[in-house]
Amino acid sequence: MTTTIALAGKGGVGKTTVAGMVIKYLAQNQDGAILAIDADPSSNLNMVLGLELDWTVGDIREGMLAEVQKSLLQKGAAMGTMPGGTSKQEYLDYEVRSSLAEGDRFDLIAMGRPEGAGCYCAVNHSLREVVDSISKSYRYAIIDNEAGMEHLSRRTTRDVEHLLMVSDPTQRGIVATERIATMVPDLGINVENVHLIINRVVGELPAPLLERVEAMGVNFLGTVPSNNELMEFEFSGRPLVELGDESPVYRAVAEMMRGIL
């Protein structure tokens, strides 16, 4: 059975960093393979994980629609087939599986760019089924989302065991996570547990922020400290999963994961 962990929060709060630390913890402490799903169009989770990213699901989607438009002129697309007699579902399944960036303990699928002009409902539904089918082969699926949450139900039909809302230590960040929390009941998927993580904290969390957090009524997992070593990794482009186990950033996230898993 696959355990799905999703991360959300406003842009720039460090969701991808936290996602990388979650994956590092799972790879070192839990049995079973891990699938990372980068649902942010900027697609930089691969850099955090040290994986090469050749193409994304967005590229596959656009390529398939281009083939469909070409086939329409030949009256082949109306029969639901691609060139060579391959069905659209088979084409997507093959291409998405081929796009997997493979590591020793974790693999990565990047969703890539958002939709362009035209109708994407049918292809997005098919892609969602393909990604969910692939996810079933993994013990853990970690979904690093873009700034909002309304798109999550377009990316997966899977239940989410743990939603990690990530904020920076600002009132704006906390307000953004509050808004995300209000979206959860309308996602159309089951989210079992909602947690809050505050990232890049210097020293203790200021009292006004702590009061605001306590008023939210969600499980506050704790804080992740601001860290100069992490910034050095960011500047050099070195994969964050190579942070040492003694890193305060990794230790903070690892302690949170021990608490909820």
C-alpha cells in the first residue's frame, strides 16, 4: 500500500527543500521505493535530489496533442489511436514511464509546464490514471505542489495520508496556509492529516506568530531553522539530499517524520 505525502504553501517558502529532506529521511529509514512527483511547473525537485530530468509530463502531453492534431487530418485520431496503431492510453503510459528519472532509492516524475490553449480534460484524466498506476508500485509517493492546492485533484486521485503545509515565519505565509487548509474539503480527494511546518526560522518563533499558529487548529509539527550550510548548497547547486545527517535542517524534518510515520 502506498503512503502519499503532499506538500503545499505559497511560493518561496522552501516546500521543495522540505520535500527533499522528507525523501532523504524515507530513503534512509524506511523500507520500500519512493516516488517523488514534482507538480510545480518550475520543475526543480530534480536538482534537490541530484537527478537528471530529460523531459516532463507536460512535454508528453503537448507532444501527444500535436500528434492528435496531425492525425486528425488523416482521420485517425477519431478512432482513438496514435500513429502506428497505439492507443492514446498506451502512448501516455509508455511515455510517462520512460520519463521517470531513476535513483537508487527514489524515482522522480516531473509534471512540468501548465496547459496551453485548447481542451486538456481528457488527456489530463488519462495522465492522472497513468501517474496513479505508477504510484502503486511504490511504498511512498511524495508530491511537491505549486503554490496553491486546487490543482492537486487534477494530479492524483490518490488519498493523501499527510498534507504538509509549509510556511515561512511571516504573517503572510501563515495566512496562505490558512487559505490552503480551507481548500482541503473541496479537493475531491481524501486528506487524512493536515500538518503545519514553519521553515527558515531564526531562533525562537515570535510570540505573535505562535499565537496565530495555535489559533489555526491544525497539527503544528514544528520549525525548520535557517541554516548557512543549506544556503551554500543552494548557491553551488549541490543536491540538498547530500546534506549530512547532522544538519539542523535535516534533523528537524527527520524528527517530524518520525513523529507522524
